[in-house]
Amino acid sequence: MEAKELSMEMKEYIAAAGAETLDWCMQCGLCSALCPWRLVSGQISEAFSIRKMQRLGQLGLEGFDTEEVLFACTTCGMCQVNCPRQVKIIDNVRSMRSTTVEAGFVPTNLRSIVGSLHANGNPWSGAREDRLNWQKGLEVPLFTPETEYFLFVCCTSCYDPRSQKIARSIVEVLKKAGVSFGVIGAEESCCGETVRKIGDEELFKKLARGNIELFKSKGVRKIITTSPHCLYTFKNEYPELGGEFEVVHYTELLAGLLREGKFNLNGSLGKKVAYHDPCYLGRHNGIFDAPRTLLGALPEAEIIELSRSRERSLCCAGGGGRLWAEVPRGERFGELRVLDAEAKGADILATACPYCMIMLEADCLALDKQEKVKIMEISELLNACS
């Protein structure tokens, strides 16, 4: 992507948006020290600094001359959960981005995403009527008022070919576990998580309100999500717009059923499996044990912890709209995860997020490690052993 220089007027707008939390920041520098951008090389790494973003107005905006740097934050949450003053750093970043978006400034790589969300209700430029293509050849129940759970399949798993396999495996496992669930269909729209993180608040509210109205009209009370990003959005952001639902990630539900003896695993995996904690499942939603419970139950599997795990897990770099960013080899966080898994002797690097799957698989391929480390989603492992 060719980065565009920001005008001085735009820089002043951004500074004003970020000024709200300046008095809370104690300038300890911990946020920047823990930022994953510090672990890779490259132009963005050199220019991007959360601490500088926090003090944007007082630093003359140096280092934020291009859209690429302003939109570099992946909203992984590492800085925010470790901030001693509990500054809402991600909200601050979103506020600054919102100022630019409201002024008509959308980064080049995100314009098609925003346009598709407006036109098709998804960020993948897929036709609304194709939202159910992932179901081909698979019997997926429709949601009715008598159904206990509404299964919301992330847009990524509806349209991205590799991620469609995740949706299919989750459906298969839920059926094997005897869960009462169903989908609604083409009427669904994106939960809006990406567009909110990049700052388009108006579009987020349009998508959210449309979904809330749809879900309520169908009698939805409980939601299973395939993506941690959808989980966070439904659970923490929809209530402010009147969307009160009981929301669980599929790993939470299945781990509970496993403990109750209602879901069993058999067969033999016989592999060493390393688990990558997705930022939005772990740090943002506090779900660390459920995925490990499921992996630990895989027959004849050896579970390995990566060097950075649980609260200190390293971001895959797909959040905050970065799933659609072009990043040169050597500057990708995910490459460090693949190399760590290889160093630990893992045969499989497993995760529980469609964003992480796309990023880690691409990074594994870029490193030419696909013959040594296989990237898999937990649901795929469960389906193979159930």
C-alpha cells in the first residue's frame, strides 16, 4: 500500500481527538515497550509508538505523517491491560481514527472493505446471497424460536475459502455434542467489529442496529460465535445499542459440555500441539482455559505452551483492520509465532480465531515452514477426534 501523507489540518484534528486521556497518562513508557511492533523491524516499527500516540498533541505529531502509521495499531490490548493508570488506549486510538474517517479520510487498503460493508453487509466483497455458500453439502439447521442457540458465523468464515472450513467443522462438532443451534442466513450482516476499530462509528451503528432488530425479530436469546471478535462486539458493544444477548464463544460451550460428559473425544491425534491465544479471546475476553481444556482432551496429544502465552500472548496482527494490510516479510508478528512453535517442536500450531488462522497460515507459508508446522483451528482438531 502506498502511504499517503496527512495534512497539517488533519494532524490537528487527530491530536484533539487523542487529547482526552492525556492527563491520565503517567508517561511510564510501558505501553510502547510491550507493543508487538517493538519485536519486528521495518518502517512502521520505527515510526509507530503507542506512547507517542497518547501524547500526540504535545509531540508535534512527529512520526504520524502517514495513514499507514496512524492505522498500524492492531488493538491487541497488550498496552491497555498493562497500563498502571488503566488508560483506555484502544478507545483513544479509535477516537483519533474516527476523526479522520468522519472527515472523509479512509486508508487505501480499507476503502473496499468499507464500501462492501455498506453495499453487501460484509467486508469481503461477497454478495449477500452468497453468505451461506460455506454450507454447501452440509446439513445446517435453521434457527427457530424453539432453538436454544443462534450460531453466528463470522463474515470471514462465510466468504474466505480457508476459513469456511472452520465454520463447517464447528457445525459438525456442535451437532456431535447434541447442541440445539441454528443459523438465520443471508439476512445477517457483519457484527461491525472491524469498521468500529478503524473509526467508522456511523457504519458500525448501522450494522449493529440492523442485526439487533433481526435477532430480536427471530427470537434470539443466546448466541454462539465462531470468532472472538464477534464475541467481544456482541457481548461488550451491542448492549449500548439495546442488544442484550447471552453470548459465548464455541470453545466455552464445548469445554463446558466436555466437563459434564456430554461431549467425548476418541481416536488418536498423536501430535505435539502448540496453542496461540487470540488477543480477542484471551486478553479482551479473559478466555484462556476453555481452549486448553479442549486441546488437553485430544487423545494422545502433547500440548505445548509458546514462549508468549495467555495474557502475554503475541498478536497475530490481524485486528484493527490489519487483516487487509500488506506487510512485508520480516515485519509480521505471526512469523515469530510460527518460528516459536517450530523451536518448541510443535507439529501443529492451533488457534481459535479465523483472523489468526489467516494470518498464521500466510506467515507459515512465507517462511516456507508449512511442511514442518501445520496451522489448524481447534474445531478442526475436535472434529477429527470426535
